[in-house]
Amino acid sequence: MAYKITLILGDGIGPEVIQAAKRCIEATGVKVVWEEVFAGQVAQDKYGEILPKNVLESIKKNKVALKGPIITPIGEGFRSVNVAIRQALDLYACVRPAKSYPGVKSPYKDIDLVIIRENSEDLYSGIEFEEGNPKTKELIVKIEELSLRKIRQDSGISIKPISKYASERIVRFAFEYAIKYRRKKVTVVHKANIMKFTDGLFLKTAAEVARDYSDKVIFEEAIVDNMAMQLVQKPQNYDILVLPNLYGDIISDLCAGLVGGLGVAPGANIGRDMAVFEAVHGAAPKYKGRNLVNPTAMILSGVLMLRYIKEDRAADNLESAVKEVLAEGKSVTYDLKPDRNDPTAVGTQEMADVIIEKVKD
Ligand code: NAD
């Protein structure tokens, strides 16, 4: 039986890396009927809407989607479609593995981390009050009255809600993930020494959940700034990290950097009964349509997708093929060559072709 999977090409380099990943997934022999839908700038140009209704409907129906990156203008214009999809479908767990692959340039070896980021609240909940707006002034008066603290009148305000409910489910997700993939340790990352009622709640809830798993998985906690330093000094000491939304975003990019950069960093957004798989990188508009960028992150996101639909053999085959091609270092894109101007670098689709040959071997 074929799987029906939603395919969102995305903006910028999205269509190229999605095309490469789609071909690699098909090469594993897993049968997929792709339902192609449009979101982002491309949907805006086509239908006058950045997130047409049929995108969410398709994901809700198929339960699984493979998604290319979508641009978000900074400061003004539309809010992030990526965040909107995660929120609308309650894809509360963002899973970003950071793994060393021989052949990928990095000062580190043997890193095998999984970053699990809470995806539904924190400073990403989009509750913001603009500087100068009458509602903001009203809010400042109210906060000063309730907190007995002063806020500068010319402030903008972003709200950081962290709930017990969302903290519990993300930490439980991290422990369940640890058990499923036979991992040993979960480290909860926070800034509870400063934000006692938000990060403090996240930490307290995590410690409570950890008790249910104390005989199977080690539980540790770390303050986010210290964690950033520890990751640079001794990344091999860590296994699974679970974090609130904002720290998760930052630390997962840091970890992508530890293992060779955005070109090799896959990701998944997982909810109760559906999931969207996408690379950590964005739409890199300056590379659009040039068949230059690295398809690895998107292909490895496809590997995560295959594991999610329980096609473990296909996932293992595809990951091994990617690993071999990276280790050989021959048929790889410019960013994976020691010299980025190396004329032997291949294009996005050509790298996918070599991976496909290995999958079929
Ligand atoms: P980006 O990840 O798009 O690109 C930054 C740089 O990283 C690129 O210039 C390139 O040098 C490198 N890079 C990225 N992907 C690569 C690949 N596959 N192979 C080789 N090199 C690669 O980040 P940005 O420039 O901050 O964002 C561009 C747009 O993408 C923005 O509009 C942003 O909002 C959006 N974005 C979307 C997502 C998403 O859809 N989930 C994630 C991040 C950024």
C-alpha cells in the first residue's frame, strides 16, 4: 500500500532540496503518493494567500508532510508560516538531531545529540505589544500596578507564557523518545534562576516527569548559558536536550554548527497524531534555482520521516547511503568540500543521484 504524504515545496531553495529528498525516499522502495500543496511566497503569488486552507487540511488528512523552507520577512509583513503551521496543528515537539558524519568538516567528532524543543508557547506564542500603541501603554500601567516595577514608556512588550501542561508533554515526549531510541540521558535546559515562574515551572515539571523514568533514563538539568559553553567544550557529554521554545531554537542551531552546519541538519515537528518534516535551514534565497545547495539536511529529514512511518529498514538504508557519500567526499556539494571553490563539487540533484545509486546497491 502506498503512503499518502503532503509535500510542501516552499520558497527559495525549497523546491530543489525537496525534489532531491523526494527522489531519495522513492529510491528506498517505499511507495508514496505525494499530495503537493503550496505555502509561503509561492502561494502568495499564486493564490494571494501565504497559507491557503488546503495546506493544513492536507496535513490533517494525511498526517505526515515533507516541507521545504518558507521565507519570513524580518520585522514587518506576514508572520512566519512555519510557526503558523506548527501552532495550527499543535505540532508541539520539534526534534532536531545533531550527529557527526565522517567527511563533514567540523572541529568535533562523535557527536550524537538530539535537541527536543517545545514548539507551542514561550516567546513564540506571538502575543506582542508594539511600542507606542495605546494598548501597550494600558498594559504597561497594569503591569506596573500589579508588579510594583517600572517599565519604560517607550517599550515594546512580548509575552512569554510557559504552562505546566505544555512543559509536561514535551518533557514526557523527550523521555519516551529516549526509551524508543535507547538513549541514556535527558538534560533539561532552562534559565530558572532568573525566570522563576516560567522557566522555573518548566524545570519543576521536568523533574516531576523524570521521576516516572528514573529507573530507565538519567535526568540532568543545566542553565542555558552554561549549556552553550558546555556544548562548545564537551558536546559528547550530552545525549537528549529538552528546552523551551526560544532556547531550543538557538541551541539547535548551535548544535547544527557543531556537526558541520545547516547543510546537514534535519528536523521534525511532531504532534499527537501528525508530523511535518523539514530541514533546520531556511530558504537561502540567493541560491534559489542554482542547483548548488546541499540536499543532505532535507534528505535526512526524509530519513526521520521514514522512521516516523515505521519504515525503519528504508530509513537505515537511506541514512547509510548518505553517510557513505559524505565519507567519500567526492560527489558532494560545494559547502562540503574543504575548499568551497573546488571545481569538483557537484550540484544538488547530482549529489542526490549518487545517494540514490547507493540506496539501490
Ligand atoms: P538560511 O538557512 O536560509 O540561509 C543562511 C545561509 O546558510 C545561506 O546563505 C547558505 O550560506 C547556508 N545554507 C542554508 N541552507 C543550505 C544548504 N542546504 N546548503 C548549503 N548552504 C546552506 O537562513 P536565513 O538566510 O536566515 O533565512 C532565509 C529565509 O528562510 C528567511 O526568510 C527565513 O525566515 C527563512 N527560514 C525558514 C525556515 C523554515 O522554513 N523552517 C527556517 C529558517 C529560516
